[in-house]
Amino acid sequence: MLRTILVTTVCATLAAPSLAACTLSQLQDITASYVTAQSSGKLPALASGAAYTENFQAADISTGVLTKPLVISHNRSLHDTVACATFTELIAPNNSPPYVLGSQIRLTDDGTKIKSIDSIITTNGDWLFNATGTLYWSQQEDLKAGWEVIPEEKRDTREVIQAAADAYFDLFDDHSVVVPWGTPCDRLEGGLYTGTGSETDSCNLGVPDGISIVNRRYVVDETVGSVDVFVNFGGASGNPDSHNFRIVDGKIRYVHTMTFGQIED
């Protein structure tokens, strides 16, 4: 009973947004400084005792990937003023080795200091990894203005955005779940793209049976209708994984995933 209470409390703490006072400009400054830091190999300013993980394992930030200057070809960020958090996707196919990274950064409640950086780091050998493909398809989506800011009067609430992502994850364990698929919908998994650029592209292509997706941690940006979710794919000891969703009118239109390691069939 005590163990159940502790696990429930920890999961609720991870999923729930903090009572924050961050502004969009503060968060944009953080993501800009993070991209600069990763390009230069110079660490960003951190709060005392800031936590740092790589692929869900505690790591030494002074020797981690942040100290390696990366040749970054593309980046995209989300800014969550409610949870005082950001998410940044970095694509570096011309680096040696190539990388695709996703980092959730959480700030102190006043928005002035970084209190944690959690990074999913994928490279050669990880699930469907192909940084060149990831870059190509991300750029194609940019040409279609696929991740543009949504006019305020047309934005979904953060609850609707998160619920769409949760429905997608819940489907893996319960095929009766109704997922709000949009059309067109394209999925970028590693470097593999499900779409053809057609207006009839669909993400409703089926999923494997009986996969538990747990330890969900959210960064929600209503301005672009997007939520990034860090999860363990396949149970508590499953693969570190990031799913970044684009939601428009309550429907899923894009899904970007990166997964550390190999997924067992």
C-alpha cells in the first residue's frame, strides 16, 4: 500500500504543471540560450543543484552531451508558461556522430533559472534513427507551415491538447480508445515518415497490442497547438521516448517521435 501511494504521488508530481509565473519571453530566452549552449559546448546558466539526465538516467552535466559542440541543422521549441517548462528538438545530421535530441527544461517558479534539464539523445543504432531523414521531413513540414502559431481565437485549450496525446498513448494498451485523428496526419518516427504529402495522409495505421506507456511528462504550448511528452515506452523499464504532437481543432495532425535504444517486438 505504501509503495503504491509513493508511486502514485511521484507520477502525479511529474505530470502536474507547477504553479508558475513564467512569461513567454523568459521561456524563449531559455530555449535560445540552450540552442546556443549546445552549439558551442558551453553550459547554460543553471540554478544551484540543478538536475540533469540523459535518457532518463542521472548524468554529469559537465561531461554530458551539452559539453559537445553540435552542428545543428534544425531546431524547434515549445514554451509552456503554465508549467514553466520548454521542449527543444535538435537535428544534427552533419555532426559526427549524427544526433537527434529532445530536451525538456524546467525553470524555477519565477522563470529566472533552470532547475532541470532532461534530454533524450538518439544516434546511430537507436530505433529507426536517421537524422538526414528527420531533417528532410521536418523541413518539408516547415514549407507547409505545419507548426505555425495558431490565431488566439482558434487555439485549443491545454486540456484538449494533452487529452489528444493521452488518447494516442492509451490506444497501445486498449484498442477501444477513441483517438482524435486528423486528416491529413503525418508521423515522423526516427527518420521514417508515414505520409506522402497527400491531403488524405493518415496516422491511423494501427499500433501493437498490450504496450504500457508510463511516466508521462508534458510540455504544452497552446500557441502552436503542441505537446511534447516524455515517456517510458513499454512499461516502467521501457525505452526513453519523446512524442511531440501537433493538434489542430482537437485533432492530431503531426507526430514526431524519438526513441533511445531498440524496441523489442
